[in-house]
Amino acid sequence: MKHITNISLGPASDNYQIETEFLGQKFLIKRFGTDGDLKKAEDLLLMWNKKADVISLSAVKYLYGKGSRAIMNTDLKKLLKVANTLTTPVTTGETLRRVSHEWCIRHAQFQLGNNFFTNARVLFCSGMQSEKIANVITEYTENVVFADPLFENGIPKLLTSIDALNQYSSRVHRPLSWIPGKNLLSEQKQVKMVNSFILKRAVKNASVIVIPYGDFHEYVDCFSQGELTDKVVITTTAYEDRIETLMEKGASMIIDTTPQIIDRVVGVAVQEALMVSALNIPKTSGLKDDLLEVISEQNLEPRIIYAQDKERRINRFAYLVHPLSKEDLKKFRPLDLIAEVAPKTIGPIEKLMAFAPPFIYSKVTGIKSPVGVEAEGWLISLGETPEQMQSHSPEFTTKRILQAAEKAKSLGAQVMGISMLPKNLEGTSIDIGKYAALPVTTGNSYTASTALWASAEAVRQMGIVPLKNDKILKAKTMVIGATGAVGSICARLLATAFEEVYLVSRNMAKLLTIQEMIEQENPDVTVNVSTRTDSNIDNMDVIVTASSSVEKPFDIMRVKPGCVITDITRPMIFSREEAAKRQDVLIITGGEILLPGDNIEMKDIGLPPRAVYAGLAETIILTLEGRFEDFTTGSNTEWKKVKEIYKLGLKHGMELSSISGVNGVLTKDDIARVKEVALKKNKKNEIN
């Protein structure tokens, strides 16, 4: 049996003696705590030299750096110098710690969807003690803060970059340690209150908190009960009592950077000693390569512990909104009060708000997919109404959207969606996709899919159009603007459900190409093409307007009773007044989506609870799927992406919530009234 002697600078109350096996060999491990007494540790080193197979020196607090750069006190340097003179190999775990820290973060990033730390907001209690973790995590996110000045010196300051941490460690940390009576200042009531406020705000904003092994309980004691709720905690050598403490304070996931190589949780210094002894690694050997070989061959992985053994992953999004009218501006405080007191000021306010920087309108929480993944995000608003967007240059609005993307990134969002923009800004989202701080999607793919989903449901509820073989609608449908990005998608979707499809556009060559494509995909459908709407508009059962090149593509008075018109152009072609002229025609402007989750919280966006617009739904679907990419860009809408986002929506529990018309959400009674008037007109026409 091989003997491992663990000399710890930690408390003697944690001493133990265990027998275990590792790599088919038996070991006796004895721990001797010194309560921080370096002289006692030195005596123990000398006593166990040549008696133990390997000595592990643990709880050595490397503050920052390594080798000649390492920051440590003189007595600790002396102790390590003594350790290096011994015949028996002495391990401190520093090599394994650095390997395991980097491996742990990279492994967790990959294992948890390959995007777990992407743009995450991470709070380091001590960046100096967690240097390797910090270096790796900053490859995935820039949203990092280091609380070293606050915890170490009581300075009400957080560092917001690796460079700032380097500056602090090399130029500030050591001089501060020489200042006599510095702790008296940090103990003053006012300073403690400020520090507490800064820390609580940092914890609230963070999704990941890194707590080092050294002084673990001192750091954790600064967090109140429940303050770590839904937080991910990264730490090293998470003993059971530490796990219980973190769980009690609300942590939903704990990532332990130390792999568990034996039944009992032991520190990296002991683990390193076990590896050195089991492999008979010489004292002068290149330890790092040997440790890598063991980790690889034994499939050693960092521990990931979930609260109540329940895996939980929350991805994050942002969605850009803007007021659709002056009335919508009244949803913002204190504009609602100003408009109430002085109604005539709403005009000047509208112009002024166009210059306002992007701001958070609402936090969105509680979205939960049936597959288990969750999403949370922020609705970030511009102050511009569509009228103001059109009165300014495209560059004016583009600048503010890019500012919104920067804000979204700072909040921790991993993808951002953009709501419908006016016609003069159709190309804006392409530029935004090139220069935005995070991936952007316009939502057009799911908007097209959902609009036709709503249209099909409206036709079903109307019940006027008969079905052929219980699947195909025995009816005629027309797509106006069929050669456009969205129009061509609509045409291909409608061809799967209708007996006869009419395609209308100005470009005859493109029309013929789309006709050929549809006929190959659906040989049984009859496809007609034309550059004019007036010759066939009278006989259509369903009309989809997907072109904004002309304001009025047809006269609504010519449409037959019972026709369903789906208007997916923005701004919409038909006004409320025009729609009111035809009580026997159903005008659809799109469909809203019901989000999965029983406890969704979000400010009013003009829809029923849990219901959102299709563009926002597309952003949320991508978030739940972990697809942080420029999915739909510009006005481009690809057929494969429309099908893909529809299937992903079903996978994550998206449902059609409601059908919208020119006056808002259409109820079943609204649709029934249109049907009743249409049937009466049709009956009257038959008599005549």
C-alpha cells in the first residue's frame, strides 16, 4: 500500500485518514491541517520526507500568476523552497489545477450545448485566485466583472476586464497591502453599505458566479439566503458541506472544476499526489503531459451538480421593439402622465423620443420548452415610431439599433430579434447583421409561416371552402408579390394546401421560375401566373398580399363574399375604414404565438398573456434551440429556414394563439359574423 501525506494549510479540524484505490493500486491518505501555521507545515514536510511515497501540500493560496510572476508572501515562498529540496516528491496541485480549470470550462461549454458561457454575465469573487478560469471564460464572453478590490480591500469598485485585473494585480494590489489601517476604512458603516449595494447588484445581474476554493466560506457568507437563486456557481473541490451551503442559498447548478477520481472528494493537491504516485512519475518529470494522459485515459470530467438533481439550462435573448404610434408612447413612464396632463405635447414628444437611446421596456421570464431548456430575455425599445423612422435617414435608425445590440450584449443576450421595420428600412437589418455586437434575426421566416398558419386556421373556422381528400382545400388562392422573398415562400406553402394557385408579380421571368419550382414540388396543383391581379381577383377564395411595391394592388369591393385576405405587408395595405366596407370578407394581418411556460412574466405588448408576435417567437425559438446565429437577415426569407423554424417551433411547444385582423385580435365570434354575412350574400347572389 502506498502512502500519501497531505499537509494542509487549512484547519486541523478537517483531518482524516482513508484507504482508497486508484488505477488499480491501494493508497493510505493521511491529512494534517496546520491552521495556517507555515512553520508547523515546514516541520511536517521535514518529518514526512522519505516516509511517504508522495507529500501533497494543499490550501496553498496562489493569488495570481505563476513562476516568477506569482504573488505570494515571503514565508510561503520559503515553505515552497523547502518542499523543493526534499527527496520525496511534493505536489501542490497547481499543475492539475491549471489543467483542470481550463478543461472544466471548455468541457462544460461543449457538454451544455456548446454555448453555455456565450455572452454570459460572470462575476468573479476573486479574479486573482481564479486566473485560469477567467482567461478561458473571457474567450466566450466579455461580460465579466471582478470583485477583487471590494473583497480584498473594501474598495467600492468592480473591475470589468482581464486587462483591468492585470493592472490591479501588478500595480495596485501589492501597494495596498502595505497601507496600515486600511481595514478600518472598509469597516466604516457607510463604506460597508456602499460595498453591500454594489455586490448585491453585481450578483443580481450575473448568471454565473465564480467562488474560489480559498476563503470559500468568507465569500459565501456575503450572499444572503436565496441571493444565488437560479445562479450557476463555479468553484473548486466542492465538498458536501459546500454544496449544501450553495444549494441553501439558491444555486441551481454547481460546476466543480476538480474531477472526482476516488469515492471521497479530495483536493487537487491530493489528486495530483495520487497520480504522481500511481504512475511513478519522477520528481523531475514533465508533470503536465502525464496528468493530461491520465485525464484523457480515465475520462475524468468536472462534476456538474444540479439542485434537486434536475438539469436546468437558461438561454438568453433580446428583442427590439418600437412604438407603432403616438398612442403606444403612452405605455412608457413618465410619458403616460405627461400625455394625460398635457395631451397636445404628444406630437413634440414623439419627435423628441426619436433621439432617445435604446432602453429596456420589459424583462421576459418563465419561458420553458417541453424539452426542458428555458429562455429569458429583454424587450429593448427604441423611441421612434414608424413615422419618425421614415422622416429620418436609414442611418439614423441603424445607429440606434446597433446601440440596442450593444445594450443587449451587455445584458447577456445571446441573440437579438428585430421587429417589423418600415419599407424604407428593409435593407437596414442586413447592415445590422454585419456590424451588430451579437447575432441578429428579423423574424421574417416565422412571420411568413405563422401568417399562413393563421390564414389556414381562419379558412377552417369559416368553413366555407370544402376539403378534397380531407387535406387539400378545393379552392383558389392568389399570392400578390409572388416573386419576392416572402411572397415566394407563401406561394410554395399555399401550394401544399390548395388545389389551384395564382401567382402575381411584375417580373414574368421570375414568375415562370417559381411556377416550375412549385409544379415540381407539387405535381397535382394547378399553377397560374400573371402580371395583373384584376383578371382573376373576383374568383379567389384566399388572397395573400406580400408586395409593398404598390399601395392598392386590387379593389377590395371586387373580392367575392367569404374571401380570406392575408395581408403580411408593413405598413398594411387595407385600413380599418376600407375593411369596414366589406363585412363579408375576413382580413388577416398575421398570427400570434402562444409561448410555452406556465409562469411567463412580461409587460403588456398589446396581446393576451403568453401571446407574442411571430418575430419575437422566432427569436425565442432560436434561443431555446441554442441557435445563436443570423438566422433570417434583411428581407431574405429562405424556404428551408421557414420549414426549419416551423418544426423547431413545434418542438419547443409553440402554439397558434390567435388570429389578428386590422382591428386587433379576431375572436371566433368575429370570424363567425363574417361567415354569416358571407353566406347571406352568397345565397342572395344565387337567387339573383
